[in-house]
Amino acid sequence: MRQSAIGKPAPLGEAALYLPVKRFFEKSGFDVKGEVNGCDLVAYRGDEPPVIVELKLRFTLTLVLQGIDRLAISERVYLAVPRPPRRARGLSPEAPGVRRLCRRLGLGLLLVGRRSGTIAILEEPVPYRPRRSADRSARLLDEFTRRTGDGNIGGRNRTPIMTAYREDALRCARILAAGAMPVKALRAATGVADAAAILQRDVYGWFRRLGRGTYELTEAGHAALGQFAETVALLAASSEAAEAAAA
């Protein structure tokens, strides 16, 4: 035997995972059998739903897809993998993202010790019921309803996102393009309640303060009107429609 191989644990194959997992469930009173209708391990206890365990040497997409398929048979499905070496490449079953994925899919996750064969339960196979965030849901609806038209292409990167805030800033910029104006008059002309805050924060560099409560449009603001011409046209049409309805 070569010197470099001394003291290294033997490779752990999928078959070697079977016995530790089998013993783990048998200690809890399950009757366990391997390779049942394509399932690596099946365990029954009384009248309970069957437990299905899929064994793999690494946490992979293939293993996850296997587990999802087994959920059509039983709601109690575990994925079992050996504890990876410290410097192992690929997805670690202990990574928070991996554990979160298993929880969301309703899959259990078992970690098998390489030397000891001990089993650690990282996740239980329970139905995932995410806690809904009323605040985030309200913000989503508010952003959706405040936007005029659809100024974005979903999935596109490296282009400015047309948000409700940017639309309000463009409403202000469109009016200021004709000349400087006090905030109070601008608020009345645009209907933007937060006009003062938008001008003061000047997130996009479009506005310049001339005096107390009075602003003008910068060169960047004029350029923005051209850059977002389609949205500006929609905002103008919406404003004209609102004025006609109020008349």
C-alpha cells in the first residue's frame, strides 16, 4: 500500500449508505427493505404512511428530482447523503440554501457520517407552509397599481427599472421642462403628493434648487425625458385623460 493512502477512509458508496440508514429506522420500530419498486429504501411502521429514502453520494439535482418523484407515493420522503469532506466541491447538504430548498419541497434530509455511520436529521419531510408577509404583499400591490402601463421587460438586466417612484420623478421633470416652478405649484400640476421629497432627495440628479421651494430641471433631467420618452408619453396621456374626466 502506498504511504499516501494510509489513514484515509475508504470511499463510501451508495450501498454502504444503506445499512446505517436501515439501522436508524429500525431502532425507531420500522420494518425496512431495500430496492422496493425503484425506491432505494422503504420503511413501514404500523398504519403510518411509508417512509422512502433515496441514497446518493452527493447532493445533486438528480437526487432532488428523485425525491420530488417519490412525493407522489408518500409524503414522507428523505434524501440521504454522506457528510462531505471539508474541501469537497459542489453543493454542501448543510448549506442554508440547500436546507431551505428541501424545506420548501417538503423533503427530509439525512446526513450519514463517513466513519461512524451515525445519522443526523437536517430536515424533516413536512409540508412547507411559508409565512406570508402582509407588509411585502401590500408593497407589491401598491407598486403594481401606481405604475402607468408596463415600462419594463421582465428578465432584462442592466437597464433602468421603471418604478412608481421613477414615474413620479418623470411627472415632475415633464412639468419642469417648461421652466422653474415652486414645489407647491408643481405638486398641484402633477398630482404627486411626494413632489417635495422627490425634488429634495434628487435620487437621479434631475433637479436643481434655485431658491427656497423652487426647482428647475438639470441637463440630466432633460436627457431623462428623452431616454424614457415612451413612459413620459403615457404619463402625459394619463394626465390629460384625468383632466378631461374632471372637467
